[in-house]
Amino acid sequence: MIPLLIYLGLLCMAALAISTARRFAHASDFTSLKTVTFGDESAVRPDRAAGILSVLTIFLLWGVFTGSSLIPSFLHAPAPFVGTTSFTYTVEADGQRDDATVTVVVHKPDADVSLPEVDPGDGFVLNDVASVAQWRSALLRVEKNDLIGKADGARIVAIDGQPITAGQTVKVANGSVTLSSQGTPNFAPERGWQMEPLYLPAPEDVWQRSLQILHDGFRNSSLSEHLGYSLFRVVAGFLLGSLVGIPLGYAMGLSNFFRGWFDPIVEFMRPVPPLALIPLVIIWAGIGESGKIILLFLASLWIMAIAARSGASGVNISKVHAAYSLGASKWQVLRHVIIPNSLPEIFTGARVAMGVCWGTVVAAELVAAEQGAGMMIMTASKFQNTDIVIMGIVMIGVIGFAIDVLMRMAERVLVPWKGKV
């Protein structure tokens, strides 16, 4: 919740700053003379400055909440406590009370720990020393060296002078102590706001692991081979889905019979997630390469069919009437009117379908894959290699974004009349 609030705050500040800068920059510009801009699609273009700030903000928050060395330390979110702390516990036995101090060494998970020696003190409860890792908690067996233990009726009744019973928690210096149902104190050091590397490693750790895999590979295959296999599967599945889905969509958009015949099937399959089809695909096609491509084919088929159907049915009827009035045949109307006017919808559907295919490639490569970005992510997750998981996600996202940019460029070249006719 805190990172989200910070992100929204940075978003508002960036929007205000860019808006103010644009207002001064375009004070005497022709664009500023337009009387209508809100709702005018032709006036809406991606703000490159906002795009750059958006990416930098995400990386900034990533560094802030992971303690990254790439940003100044004063920007880091409060870190989990590391060091030596202590608390006092009070034991009651046979109507008498005695205090002892527990010294706790809080260390990084992978650090070697040497516990200091402590004076046991006097009385029937003696001082203790223990260790616990960051982001963890530990039951402290404080009675193990006491002269009177729980078997003799001794019980802890206070922590740092604050009364406590089983199940209660008391705040102490640099952490908290919870008394278990068996009367054993459980110490949890302060976690701060930073994320544990197990859940979110710092950007530089992900970068270093990426360089390592780029050099050494992963599971007997290079990084380029993993990405190449995923790209091949996605493109093959998408092309097959387009080859079947686009003619199917045109048939549904131009024929009452085909619309009635295929519409229930398409509308039934469209909301079914590709993940639900994995068992069926394994039964049909086995665990080979064909099964993965079939899954991606089914992920794109219905999207492309609906896009083509929408494009064919949304052609302005006046253009069709004009073509017929000039003596055009049905084939000429299809070739020169329907297809050109439906291409913008098809390109939009293609971008959506490609995104869905990239999102499904991880599931597709669950089916006994030996190479692929999805296989790399799933294998790394089993061994809790979060840096590899994030690296794979970033790679899939970057490649997917690059493909989307290429498709938008192709649309501008192949469909220059979009939004103009």
C-alpha cells in the first residue's frame, strides 16, 4: 500500500510539472490556439517526457524499497534492523520474581554469526544470548540455563516491565516479543519497509545475474536460445491463429449463416483462459513442441476472429453502396472496401493477441519444455531464484513491447488511412 501511495504521489507531481512546463513552452505556439483539444483523438499523442518519467519512477521505487546501491542512501526506505539489541524478561516461580536479560544478535541471512559472551548474573533466572536473521523471528529458549524452569512452575510474566500472557505481543527495542502458548518468548526484529531479497532483489542484483546467464547460459542453453524458442512458439501460434481467425471473422461479419453457426463457439471459447486448456492440449497433442504451439494458437484464434468480425461488420454502409453504384462486384467490394476498412480493427486485435500469446508462453512452456523464457522462469521459481524470475519477466516484457512497437509501425505504413476516412 505504501509503495502505491508513493507512486500515485509521484505521478501527480510529474503530471503537474510536465503540464506547467508544456504551458509555458507552447504559450505562443499554434497548437495553443486550438479551441477544442479534449476529446479530439488527433490531438492525443504519447508524451515522451511522461513515458520516460514513468519508467524512471518505477526503477526509483524499486531501488528505494530494496536498498539499491544505485540510488543515494538517504532515499532508501527504512531498512530492517541489523545489529545487537536486548530485552528483559521477568519470571515468577514459587511466589518470587527474578529478571534476566536476553542479548539478541540480528544478522543478515547469509552472514556468519559469532555470539558475544554475557555474564549470566545472579538469581534463579540467568542472562541469555541468541541470534536471529533479518525478516525472521525465533523462539528463544531462555529457560534452558535457568535454575528453575517451566517444569518447576516458572513462567514469564513480563517483558521489559510490561505484563504479558500467552499470545500477547510486547514492543521492545528494535523489535517485538510474542509469548507463545507454551510460555516461550518469540522475538521478531523490526522489518522496516524494504523488501526481502527473496521476494524482490535489488536492480543491480538482477543485472548481475542477467550478465551471468548471458555469459554462462541456463540449464545447458544460452539466453538467446531460450528467448529464441519462446519467440518462435509465440510467432508460430499467433500466425496460425491469424490464418484461421481472420477468414473466420470475415465469414461471421459478412454472412448471417456463418455468424449464426460460429458465434456460439467463438463467444463460448473467448472467455476460457488458455491455462484451462493445458490438460486438454496435453491429451490431444502430447508434451512435444506441437502442444505448445496449439495452446498459443488457441490463445490468439478467438481474438483475431472477433477483431476481423468487428472490422467487417463496422464498415460504413455508405461506402459499400457507393462501390455497388459504380458497378463493383462482391469480390471488388470485399477487396477494395471491406478489407481496407477492416484492417485497423484487425491490427488492433493482432496487438492484443500477440500480448495474450506472450502472456501465455509461460504456461505453454510448462508442458515439458527444455528451452524457453517461460521454462527458465518456472525452473528458477522452484529454487526461489527470484532474480532470474524477474530477469525473465523483464525480457518477456521488453520483447513484447518491441513487437508491439513494430506492429504499430507496420500499421502506420500498411494502413495510412486509419482515422482519416
